[in-house]
Amino acid sequence: MSDSVQQQRRVTIRPSSFGSLPNLMEVWYYRDLLVQLARRDIQSRFRQSIFGVGWAVITPLLTTLIYTVIFSVFIRVDTSPVPYPVFVFTALIPWLYFSASLTKVSASVVAGGPLLSKVFFPRLVLPLSALVVAGVELMIHMVVLLGVMAIYGYWPGGAILALPFFVAYTLLTTFAVGIWLAALNVRFRDVGMLVPFLLQTWMYLCPIIYSVEMVPERFRALYCLNPMVGAISGFRWCLAGAAEPNWMMMGISCLGMLVVLMGGLIYFRHAQDQFADII
């Protein structure tokens, strides 16, 4: 009997002081809950769907097809030597992850309201689990891209070794913006209404259907401050062999992203004590 009894872990809950960061070790202790929440969301996303996981394949393919018809047939955008479908698809991979994750992360705390009021767990688990859900679709999109590149006989070069850096950069950028929106959405539900409009506007400020080189030189430094410009340019460079990103601007974007991330974590930690009461 004594062998089967495990020691109970005692948790002391104290009010947070402003400026403190979330306890990441506590999040690690509740990693099983994070995995279960992510698995539940993945299953519910494709349950009662005719195509199921196939939507993760259909969506980028149809989007690529539409952009290809419009911007390589009707309005010609020069992307040589990269075929336009490959050019667009490599940009859609980080953007689709960013847009899907940001929507889920911003709504994660409000959606987890019933759970928040019943049991204790690190509130940071909710937005982190939302990142994992979109990550599954990201991997599917990468596989589909290989098929598109095979059709055109176009394969990535040695720059693909830098791809993990840009994947991590995209993930952290998404989390940095999403953690602010998740905390603010609890108190101001207008945030949930704002996110779709924000993403629609943000998409046109990213080099998805056009290249960074098409932006006038005098505006390019300001344009590259958009963190998703670096992510999209990096994916396109790694996978399609397009122009190399501006590393100085990437460094500035990384520093800005880290500042936003640290500020978001501090605000989330300060606001999380009132989540259950407000929801």
C-alpha cells in the first residue's frame, strides 16, 4: 500500500507583485494538462467534419491557387527565379500559423473560463496549449509544401538549416502578441472583435503576395520593423532560396519582440489573479 501512495505536492497561492514573471517551472509541472488541452482542441477542431484533417491541406492550396491566378495571370508579379506558387506558399506557412495561433491564444483564457473557476493550475497553460494546436497544422503545411515544390522541381538549398530559427521566431512573436491580447480580452471583450480586423490589416502589411524588394527603399526600414516581415522573409529564404533577410533589421525585430514578450508575461502574471472573478 505504501509503495502505491505518492507524495502530495503542496501549492501555496500568493498574490503576485507587479513586475513579477510567471513561474515557468510550475507550467512544466502541469505539462500533462497542457498536452491534454491541446489534444482536446485538436480533436474538437476536426470532429464532425467531412474532410477532417484535410482542411489543413485544402486551405493553403486553395489560397495559393487564388493568389497565383490573380497575381501571376491577371496582375503579373515578378518572383523569378522562384515559381509564384512556391513563392506564395512559403509565405503562407508562417502567416497561417501566426493568424490561427493569434486567434486561438487571444480567446484561450475566456474559453477556459469554466475550468479557471473550478481548479487551480498555471493560467499560462491555456495560451500555450493554443500554440500547440496550430503547430500541428504548421507541420502538415510543411509536408504539403514539399509536394508543391516537387511538382515544380524546385528544392531548398543549404539555407534550410536556418529554418528552426525562423520557426522559433514565428512562435515567440505569436506568443508575444497573443499573451497581451489574451489578458486584455478577459477584461475588454472588444479585443475578440478586434483580432479578425487586426489580422486582415496585418496581412496586407506582410510580403505574402509580393516581395520585400517591391517596397520603396525609403519605407523599407520602417516596413521591416513589422516582426512578421522577418519571419516570412526567413521562411522564403530557407525554403525557396529567395533574397536573404536583412539581418540588422532582424536583430532589431528580435529585440522588440523580446521586449513585447517580457511585458506581456509580466502583465499576464499581474492580471491572472482576477481572471476567475471577471469571467
